[in-house]
Amino acid sequence: MTQDQLDQLNTMQQVLRGLVASLVQANAVNGTDLAAHLQAFANMPVIEPFAKTMLLDLAVGADSFQTKQAPPQYPAS
């Protein structure tokens, strides 16, 4: 893999991490459920090893963002 390809792959993974974090923090998805689905997909036999690593990385991030806290309350303006 060339350095340019590696840089592009790292950029893609950063974008995906941001997407996962945004979805969980916006309460659009449950982080624990999303992590379970990502792990299940990563463990399919047809998934390439590098893709599996990326999916499992996203799963760990999704699960770590899951909290039981209520969303912040902002004063009315």
C-alpha cells in the first residue's frame, strides 16, 4: 500500500468515526446496538481483514459513546 493510499484510508476512517460519534451523540442510534451490528458485519467470512479491523474499531467507538445521561437542557432564548 502506498503512502497516498494509506493517507486516504486514514481520512476515510476519521470520517466514519465522526459519523458514528455524531449518530450516537444525537441519539439517532443506540451505540451498543450499533456496535453489535458492526461487530457482526465485521465477522462475516467475506469481509477483508483490513475492513474487519476498521469495522471493529468503529464498533469500539460506538459502544464507548453510549451513555445513560439525559441530553443537555438549554435555557429558552
